[in-house]
Amino acid sequence: ADFNYGADEYDAEGNEEPKALPEGSETMPYIDESPTMSPQLSARGQESGDGVSPTPTDGLGTGGERDAGKGLEMRKLVLSGFLASEEIYINQLEALLLPMKPLKATATTSQPVLTLQQIETIFYKIQDIYEIHKEFYDSLCPKVQQWDSNVTMGHLFQKLASQLGVYKAFVDNYKIALETAEKCSQSNYQFQKISEELKVKGPKDSKESHTSVTMEALLYKPIDRVTRSTLVLHDLLKHTPADHPDYPLLQDALRISQNFLSSINEDIDPRRTAVTTPKGETRQLVKDGFLVELSEGSRKLRHVFLFTDVLLCAKLKKAAVGKHQQYDCKWYVPLADLVFPSPEESEHCPQVHVIPDHELEDMKMKISTIKSEMQKEKANKGQSRAIERLKKKMFENEFWLLLNSPAIPFRIHNRNGKSYLFLLSSDYERSEWREAIQRLQKKDLQAFVLSSVELQVLTGSCFKLRTVHNIPVTSNKDDDESPGLYGFLHVIVHSAKGFKQSANLYCTLEVDSFGYFVSKAKTRVFRDTTEPQWNEEFEIELEGSQSLRILCYEKCYDKTKLNKDNNEIVDKIMGKGQIQLDPQAVQTKNWHMDVIEMNGIKVEFSMKFTSRDMSLKRTPSKKQTGVFGVKISVVTKRERSKVPYIVRQCIEEVEKRGIEEVGIYRISGVATDIQALKAVFDANNKDILVMLSDMDINAIAGTLKLYFRELPEPLLTDRLYPAFMEGIALSDPAAKENCMMHLLRSLPDPNLITFLFLLEHLKRVAEKEPINKMSLHNLATVFGPTLLRPSEGESKAHLTLASDIWSHDVMAQVQVLLYYLQHPPISFTELKRNTLYFSTDV
């Protein structure tokens, strides 16, 4: 768990940017009292990168462990996290109280800002709450600082819980306090100025001296706080042994807090109520998020809200400066009328225009380049205007990617006629939306039509109720938020159990990169079993990833259901789950075994992570007898061949049966198969040909890529690498041609002949692009870095940030290979004959 309790993003809080409005700040809150509401589930809890609370390291156990030492350590972590947020809370209450004295002082003069009655209403019980928490903080702080097994603090929590009556009074008055503050703000300019910018002190060890927050946001804090304290009690109990003197006291405090929460939830309007359903029940917001809608042939980003009985699709209106932002309802479908069309019915739906992969890849490259430019600017203390300009460009590019990459259709049909089509990048998300809607549809729902006023009220409530505030692009993240992992995640999907009956089962893996999730790997189908044993290993490239998702499917072989639309996934999801990729936990050299539980099914998997700079290493083989990691000249001399046998065999096999395989060379083969092939080639085993003919074609393609990646120096050599980089940057076509051909001629013969052999093969693969979806650009993206990336000694010289070197150099490496792929056929003899014409020395 993440123990950053409520160390809210106090920097963004009172900012008039709409995204920074505290959730529920304009309406009566609904307080969640469920123990499962872990802080890490709230996207906003994650944003406090203020270093105020330590995050537990992986070495500390979880839940039920009763190992005294670990439990003690965990309690300390929970408490220090809570103390840090308590300090922030006290500072917030202090900021709220600050204007109260001067306001009271003017109240009795001839020109009062507010009357005593108004002051009493707005600041009701704040002083008492402040004193209770200040006393609690002052008593708890020294205990945590001198932490050992004898420290007890249960009585402090019990005392805090016994004073919750003050909160009851505050909550009862909350609505009137807000309304009074709002009215006074409108009628009195002086008060409006005060309430728009209250100064909150930053924590002791924080860089920021103070931040500006609105009064409205601060008045919401006490309500938020009760839930937070309850969560902390849950966590403390989890790690306190039952025989510890604190245990009964904490239990008592938790009981009081929970009773208190349920009593006030009955009294206040739930936060999620907009208007009532036709049956007079409260309509609550169940789920919301950004989805891409295909509307009149073009892609639009929508904010979709799922209420108890209606799905509403909205778009954020552009707001005038200083005005609150509002949503504009595009359409809504009562859940009683909502159906998901079956694949057969979908055939008449508009076809999805899929953006070619190479355009998406180009955009990712652009984004990576902007990122590294921004890092350089920041490192050189660049002008903030330049950084802002880059940020804006980055946002535009990421937004384009977010809009154009999704391709999995999610269709919604209104029984009374109209159909709608969303595009998602993740089947996991599609099934989350579908399941949430189906759960609500199990209730007895009525159809209805909203009057224009009702629709206005419902749409108006969306802004206050939404739980997803920002478009999921990295430019919306704070600088101190985790940038995610860059590098390679190795995952072995072992097995699964818990299926009720035999089925044909497979798994897919999704990771988030550039702000959205995409499917990165898929196991083979294990036929007719309740306990599939896949034991397949995958290497997944991570680009700023923070989570790994596993989905388990039952394969559909029913011809009638297989849809013409190739992105329509008709296989049935049996279960799905996700885990956070915690950098501390993942970055170990060893495999880390884990289990994801998904509605009764357990999937076992292992993973380990290699950071990008580690995975860039080329390590020469110690043995010179094999072919992997051995110089190409040594191998061709030993074999008396012009092109290594491994290259000829793999290419021949791909051309025989893989040239029409969708995503050939892009989709990773099973790592265990690739390792098996590597061993056979290294041992020069006579069974190579038999094994090749039986092996999955993606594993053969993967073996070829691995061979080039493991060469002790790149095929196009370390010596010529800087010249290739300069040559590709020339803008005059004739000079570029001259230079690029001269560079090829400068390669040793085995390297040149092998390169030309591979070049012709890749051109033949790209000829089948309509079927295999692999363009020259896609192939250049896959093979460019593999053939050009300098070996360790060379790259050390210009290795800065892993993601930094990655973007810029990789783009150039891709361009070099693309240049040769797009060039008319190049023959070895022609090249050698032309030596006389080009004597430009490089």
C-alpha cells in the first residue's frame, strides 16, 4: 500500500485551474467508510510527491504477517505517513483560522467585512478541531521519533475518536457554512479576496514555504479527514499483534469512528447524488473516465459518466477566464435501454479507421525527443518560457497519441435506435466499463426521458462529482511524480488454476506507456484444460510504465461469432487483474514470483526488470565456439560462408512460412523457445533444421533479432557509427547518397554482405504489408537499433539519461536503416566497383 495519507497536492489545491478543484468541494460529500477504500486507489492520493512520507520497501511483508519486527516497522511507516499528513492538516486549519481574528475585530466597527453571526457560521468548530488535532499531533510525534517495541499510542487514537462529536457539529453546519461563505463572497469584495487565497504553510522539511488555497477547499478538509483517520486505524490494526496493549484501544477507536461515519452519512446528502432516479432513489456516480468516441467519422475525446441508471457522454466546454468549467452533454442512454450489440449486429456499424503503426511510432519518437529536450533545458536552468513551449508541444503530441492510438471497438446501442462507438486501447478497460454497466443492469431499472432541466442539473453535477480530473497524458503529471519505468520487463506466465470447467485458455499482458494501456504479449492457447501450464517468457518494453495487467481469456472457435472487424475481440474474458510496478521491488537481478487473483482464478507469474541502460549492453561471448556474442568475421571464417548460417536459416524459414504473419519481427516470440534455438545454433546441433520447422515463427524471428543484438559490436560497426549519424543528418540528397554508399563500402566484407542479404529480406517482408502490417518504417524501427547501437565501450561516452539517449539516437538509427530500405537495390559488386568515384574520406 502507499502510505501517503492525505498529503494532498496542496500546491495545486486552490489554484483556479479547473483540474485543481478538490473533489466534491462544491457539494455535500459522501464519506466512504469501507475499509477497502485504500488511499492508493484514489488517483489524487498518488500525487503527493513531497517526500513527507516514506513508502515501505519491498522487503516488508504485507497483511497478516505477525513477525514482530516487521509489524513494528510497518506500524512506524503507517504512523510517520499519517503524522506527515496530520501536519499538513493542522497547517490547513491554521490557515483557515488566520483571517478569523481580524474579521472579528472589524465586525464591531462601523465598516464590518462580515457580521459576527456570519463569522460564527463560516468558522463554526474550526478552532475546536484545530486544538484537538494539535494536541494529538504533539503527543504522537515524540512517540514516533523514539520508536521501539514498548511505545504505545492506542490511547491517543481512542481519545481522538472520543472527540468526534465536534466533527458531527461541523458536518451538520458544513452546508450552511459553504452557502454563507459563497453569499458573503459575492456581496463583499474584501472577503472574496481573502477567501480566494488563504496561505497554507508548507511542511517543515518542504521546499515550499506556503501555498495558496481557497476557503472552500479548506472547509472540505475536516470532512475528508475522518475517513483518512479510519483508514489509518485499519492499517495499524493490520500490523498490531492481537496481544499488544494497543490492540483493544485501536479496535475501540475504529468502532467509534465507523459508527460515527455511518451516522453522518445518513444525515448528509451523499456526494454522488445529482438528481433522483424515476423511483425516487438517489442517483449516484459509479464510474467516470476519458474515452475516445468515433463520431461522424472523426475521433473525439469524451468524458463518460456512468450513474446508477444512466450512461452520459459529455465534453468539457471551454470556460471563460474566472468562470467555472462546465460539461456539455453530447448524449445519454438510460441503462434500461442500453444493450451491447453482438458481433453479428456490429457488422453494419462504421468500420474503424486504424492509424498505421509507423505514424504512432513516429509520434512516440517525437514525444521522447521533446522529453529529452525538456530535461536538458531543466538541467541547464533553461528559460521557463522555452520549457513552457516544449510542455505545450508535448501535450499536443501526447493528446494526438491518446486520440489516435485506441483501436478496440466498444459499441453501445440504445434500444430506441441510435448506436454509439467508443475506441479503447485496452480490452481490460473495455471489460471494466461493460461489467460496471451490467452490474447496474441487474437491478430493476426503468426507462425514462430527462427533461432539459433535469439533464442540465445532471450534467452540471458531473464537474463536481468526477473522479478523473486530468486527461491521462504525462504532461499533466507533476515533476515529482514517479515517471514510471523505462527498460525491459521480463515476465514468465507460469500457470493458472480455479477454472470451473475445461476450456481453451490464454493470457494477454498489458502495460501503460504514454499514459494509456496497450496489449504487449499473448501466451499460446492451452487446449481443453482447467489448469493451463503455459510457462512462457516474454520481454516487454516499458516506456514510463507503472502497472502490469494480466487478462485471462477463453478462446472462441465459433465461426459465426468471428467478426470481420479484426480489432473486435470476441474471446471471453475469464478474469483480469493488475499490479503496480514498484521500481524498488522490480529492479532486482532475480526473478520475483507473484500471483494475481481474479474472480476465483489465480494466475502465477514471475518477473524481473532490466533498466534501459543495462539492456543496451552488448556482451561478447566468453566461448568463441558458438555463434551468439562472437564476431561475425570469426563465424563466417569458421563456417567458410559469406553470411552466417544462423542468418541464412532464420531468414529462409521466415520467408517460407512467416512472411504473411501479422506483426512478424514486431511481436515477441516466447523467450524460452528463443533460448532453446540459441542453444542449438551455438552447439551447431544437427537437429537444427527439424527444430526450425517445428518452432513458432515468432520465436525464429526473435532468434534472428537476438543474434544481431548480441553481436559483440554492431553489424554496422562501432568505428563507423559516428559517421553514420553524421551522414544521415546531411540535408543535400546527393551528398547524403555519396556519404551513405561510401560508408557501406567501408564495412568489412562479412558485415556488408550480411547487411545486404538482410536488407533484401526485409524489403520482401514489407511487400506483404497489406497482410502482415509491417511497413518498411516498422521494420526499420525494430532492426535499426539492433544493427547500429554501439557496444558498451562506445556508448558509455555519450550515455546520459537512459530515456534521453534512447530517443535521439534511436531515431537516427531508425532513419539510417530506413534510408537503405527505401534505396533502390544495392549490389555488393556494384558498390566495390564504384570505389574510384567516391574517395571522400569519412
